Amino acid sequence: MAGRGESVNVMLVDDHEVVLEGLIRILEKQGGIKIVSVARSAEEALEKIDRFPPDVVIVDIQLPGMNGIELIRRIKSRYPDIEAITLTVFDDEQFAKQAIKAGAIGYVIKDAAKEELVKAVRAAAKGESLISTSVARKLIEEISEPAGRKKREEEYEGLSQRELDVIKLMARGYNNRQIADILFISEHTVKVHIRNIFRKIGVTDRTNAVLWAIERGLVLKDKDTVKPDKPPV
């Protein structure tokens, strides 16, 4: 991953020349983002990735031959430190779930504002997730429980109350520093909780932990609150 002050190196994978040209214009106007290579197929991307190693790869789902989701799966298997963003026309929660399970850290709709893509690239470079609002809403609606239905404790893999608080805040999009501030605990303690959450629910990254939480309705709604360790000063 790019360090502080370094450019984020990006690979673009899309079979439409016009789209590639547009993405290059959008991203290279931004300070701190550099396009290191482009590919028009998954096979070309896999061939180029060693020669021009990116921090972040932006992948279209619809590609000739191997599709974008399978490409992301292969990239994450071979190069776990490279983050992947899916850029697609599909405003569909099922595609989003497939992409996230394959290892994508971001899911952006092509007609979204260009600022959202830039934000997704910068978030991915820091290991943070960004999913287009319309898709995130559909994911939440799909797994929302009927009113009054309660989850049994055993369905949460033995997570403690504080770990449940942390994963709910993660699913809401808060980063570690923000979670620490909300709960009045140290950022180190947040990281310990997150490691324990990963171990208990059987995931290895933040994106799949968030998907796990969303699928179980562990999303902090606007009206919900979490109890901090001490009252704010």
C-alpha cells in the first residue's frame, strides 16, 4: 500500500476504450493518484500485474473471457496486499455480494459522481471500504429482519457486547479512530476487538466482516446508540 505522501498506483481493467480514457482523465487530475497500467481483459491484467504492480485495481464486472469477479478472486489469492474496486453498471446487491466475497473492498456504480470513485480509491489504499449508497441500501434491505424478530446469541459466534458494538460501527462505515472516539477506548483496543471478531466469525479482512454483519442485521441504525465506557467530557 502507498505510504503517506506517496501516490496511489492504480491499474484499470475495462474493455471499453471510452471508459478507460474517462477514468484516466478523472483519476490523474487528482493529486496522489497515478495510473500505472490499463488492461482490456482479465487475462491481460494478470499478465501485466507483475510488471506494473498497483496498490489498487479497478475492475469492470463484464469483461471478455474471464469476468471481473473471478479476476478479483485470482488477484486477491495471488496478491493479497492489492485492493480491488468493482466499477460496474450493475446496481445490484447480488453482484455486490459476489464481488465482496471474491475480495473487493469497494463497489462503485459507473454513473456515480466522479468524487465517489476518487474517494473509493483513496479509501481502498488505506484498507477501507466504500460501497455506493444505492447498493449498500439494497444490501441492508435484503437482510433486514421483520420488526420484532430477535437474533439468538449463538448466531453471533460468541461475540461479546463490546465486539458487537465495534462490528456494528464498522458496518456503519466508521474507521478505527472514529470507533475509538465513540466508545471512549483506545485505538489499540479497537484493533484488538477487530482481531477477535475476525477470528470468531472466520474472516480475514474488514470488508467481509462488514458483509457478515450486514447479512445478520448488525447495522447501527440512526436511532440506535452504543454505550461508551465512560460518559463524554
